[in-house]
Amino acid sequence: MKNVAFIFSGRGSLVTTVLDAIRDSKTQSRLSLMITNNVEFDEKFTPKGVDLVVLDRNEYVKRNDFEKKIIFELKKRNISLVILGGFKFIFSEKYVDLFGNITINTHPSLLPAFPAFPGDKAQQRALAKGVIYTGATIHFINEHVDDGPIIDQEVVRVEEGMTEYELKEQIIEVEKIMIYRSVKAFLDGRLYLKNNQVIYGVDDV
């Protein structure tokens, strides 16, 4: 059994996609843990049988203690795959050494364009720059911000008059496509890191 964790800061909009990928995987897997630092997240939206851990960042004086709690929860459940869905936290080198090769992050731009920074507003910045194309990136994490090995990217065209909300929603849709593919491939052994290079095999079905 492979245990999967989903860690997020917002509304958890990608969790249904994660569940779909787990269901369609050829490997026996389950979503066993959700972690959020969104103290307003309504636990009624937690899928049945999944442990929910809500961490209030303000309760941890040191960011290291906050990260230690996350590591504890992952180790406790022998997690095989971690998906970060808009999780507003930069992990340390220690976390990367432990879980970097099993932690997949989503970012709402075509990296290296518009990487995250404090107060990140990737869609707003894309609109302000007047780009014609933006999109989303899925990557393994490393100790640097939005710099890990890229797994997949999808393009979104910025239409004339498009609002930040509309662009954000379109980017979420392509993130769902990539997350589904990536989670399913990882669980089936077709996606992994080798010598810091992404190996991403084609589904044989």
C-alpha cells in the first residue's frame, strides 16, 4: 500500500484530482493525509477516511518547528508521495533530503517565468506584463524556490480582457490535468528522479 499526502494552503481545489489519480492507478494506494495551514478550512470537505491536520503557523515560533511537525506527520504514516497544492511555505534542505524526491509541487506559471516570491501573485504579474501565454508547472522540489526538476508544463493563452480570477481558474484546470497524470505515473512507477533528472514514462494503456 502506498500512502499519499496532500499539503495545501488554500481551498484544496486539487484534492479531487489527486483522489481520481489514486483510484485509477494500477498500484494499491490511498490518500491517507491532508495537511493545511489554512485555519479556516472546513473539515467537512475532508474525504472520508483521510486524516486532516490543521497547523496554525502562528502557534510555531520557529519555522523549523513547523516543518518538524509536517515531517513527523509524514513519517508517522509512511508517506510514499507528497503533493503540494499552493502550499505557502519554503521547505528546508533537511526536508528536501528526506522527501524531495517524492514531493511534487504545483506553480501557476511556466517556470522559470514568474517564480514565487513573498506575496506571490503569479497571475496578476502575468497580466501586468502583458504576456500572451502563461500556464502552470509541476516539479519536484529542491532547497530553492520553484527551482526543482520540472515534471510537466501546460500552456494557457491570456485572452484580451481576461481578469485575474478567470486566468487563475483556467490555470487550475491545467494543473488538474498535470496532477492527475503525474500522481498516477508516480504511483505506477513511471515517474521518478534519477541523478536529479526526471524520468517520466508513457502509460502503456
